[in-house]
Amino acid sequence: MYKIFFRLVFKRLDPEQAHHLAFRWIRLAARVPVLRTFLAAALAPRHKELRTEALGLRMHGPFGLAAGFDKNAVGIDGMAMLGFDHVEIGTVTGEPQPGNPKQRLFRLVKDRALINRMGFNNDGSLRVAARLASRTPVFKPVVGVNIGKTKVVPEEEAVADYVKSAERLAPYADYLVVNVSSPNTPGLRNLQATEALRPLLSAVREAADRIVSARRVPLLVKIAPDLADEDVDAVADLAVELGLDGIIATNTTIARDGLGLKSDPTLVEETGGLSGAPLKERSLEVLRRLYARVGDRITLVGVGGIENAEDAWQRILAGATLVQGYSAFIYEGPFWGRSIHKGLAARLATSPYATLADAVGADVRKTA
């Protein structure tokens, strides 16, 4: 039913317009008590065997919504209603910004992919923090907060910009993510170099600890799939050295060559980050490499090209304690979360592993 609706309605709309329309419907449904209860029961059934502990947090399952869908923390309950066990909001910047000029979001339907050059359009950390502070949750998913650099802030002032966001948002975050891997903010990816990343992560960690003394706010870093293997290793080693809580692998890619893209070449050539199915192989490679390097010392989050339960299961076997998705949601619709959970439960039941935690990294350990 959804695929017919997508073909007849959403496919005819500008992708960003369709996103806002669908998100508005989700938020409205989550505000209607009887309707949201019915939808949550249908779309987000619980599977006890999928209960997950990660980052010191308990979740109904390992499957979450990646950053980018809910940039401003306006629809957390709606996304939980659809079956996401954790919701990562953002990317949020120190100051509000409109993002890049439109059109800035493109569907590559034949490739089940998206290209975006949104440019961190968001309300800014002050307004998002106020929204989180005033939130009265109906559902209680784990809420991650993804922070990035304000575009007009020069690279040499990036640390202070991230710290400002961390100070404002850490009190309301179940975990914080430092995003240094979007291709749509000039100079941002330069911060992935360890000589720049070390002081940045250290400053954000100190800010979170200073502002929130009653608990430790887990801190993660999100990296690009375009990093060379030796740079992936360097980030992994740095994360262990700094006592980071986790790494999210991976963000979107600027690559186009070698991905076998089938869509209209004029779309493929659009600048921005490519997400969705074509990213699957490289994201999995990065995840495997990270787990081989860090093992169980930090939490790994697998994202990039996850379309179905088999993809999510492969990420878990490759070392991910948590998995996230976004692009496939556009193509699969509201029953996507239900399908992922049902499929994961079935795979766990027929596997040699007693718990989901036992399966994390199992394939990598076999080849070690």
C-alpha cells in the first residue's frame, strides 16, 4: 500500500516538500491519544529478546533513527510511535542557520538512495535545547543529540562553537554525537584528522561533564565512509585513548564512482552526500575495521545502506551494538521499523547466539 502511495503521491512531490508533509502527518498522529496508541501497537510491537543495553542505556531494541530526519527535535514521539528504539536529532549547530539554497535534496529511486546538500539547516542549539527542556514525552525512546559546526564559524573557532552547543544540549541528551563528517559544511571533514579531532572531543567531553554533573553523558563521534583505512584506524585509536563512548559509522559519501548507480546521470552528478543502498558495502567495511581495532571497548553504531533486517543483522555480526537508518524509511514507509524488529528477532532465534549482545562482532571474531 505504501509503495503505491509513494509512487502516486510522494514521488511527484519535491523530496524536501514530501519530507515536511510526511513528517507533519507523523507529528499530528502522535498528538492524538487513541490513534497514537493504536499505531504504536501496530507499528512498534516489542520483542523482549531484542532488548539492548548500550552506552549505559536500556532500549527496547537496537534500531534507531539516524540524524537528519528530525533536525529540530519536533517529532521524537512520532518517530518512537513508528518503532524507532532511539531517535537521534540534529544535526544542531551553535547558531540557527537556513542551510544551503534549494533544491538540496534528491531521490535516486532506482538506486534506493538520496543525495542531500542540506547544509545543517536547523533552529540552533538555544532553541532546540528549549524545546527539549519543555518536552513532555508520551513515548520514551533514547534521545541522542547530534551537534555540528555553524557554517559561518571559521575552522579555528570550531571547538568553541561545538562547546557552546554541548553546554546547551547535554542536559537533555541521553547521548551526544560530534558530527565532523558531513560533506555539506565547508572544512568540516578536516576536523576528522586526529590532530584536530583530539582537542575538539576533549573540549566537548569536558563541557558535558561540567554542565551535567549528576550523570555521565555518553559521547560519540560520527565519521565518513570516505576516510582512508589508516585514518579509520587512527580515529579508532583516538576514541580508545580519550575514553570515548562510541563511534557512528558512517555518514554519507561524496563518492559516485564504482557504486554502480542506475539513476539519471544528471541526478547522480548533484553535489552532496549520497546515502542509502549504494553505501552499504563501504559502511560495513568501515564497521568491520573499527570492531577489529576496538573490540568491545567502545560502542559501535552501524548506519549507511541499511534497508532490511538482514542488513541490520549483518551490522550486528560485524560489531554494531546499535544500528540506525533513514534513507530506506523514505522508500519502505511506516511499517519499516516493525519489519526490521520482526526480522531481527527471527534471525536471533535461528542463530547460535543466546542474546543479541552475544552476536555483536561474532563474524569479525571468527576471522581474527
